[in-house]
Amino acid sequence: MKSGNIADRSGQYEIIGKRGARTGVERTVVKGEPLPPTPKSGQTYVLVDPTKNGSGKRNK
């Protein structure tokens, strides 16, 4: 996902380099919020640890 895109899930997003290399740098993003700018041009994000709080599930 590119910076500025709206996060479809809450969690930890890792910055990925231009050539697909993992950087180890993560950002916490809340569902519905835009992904923040990356430090360098051409970098993207990948969701590495989705939030596991159960929000959005139906109660029975």
C-alpha cells in the first residue's frame, strides 16, 4: 500500500523499500486513517501485525 492510502485494517504496517526489502520500521495505523508519508520516495507499506481486539465482530 502507498502512503496516503486509507488503511482497511488497524495494526502495524512495515515500510518496504523500493526493491521490496523489509526495513524493520513499523507504523501503527488505525482502520480508516491514511497511511503516513514514508521517509524515502518509492517506499510502500505492508500490514505485518493486524490488531486483534475483536472490534467489528457481531455479538450473538
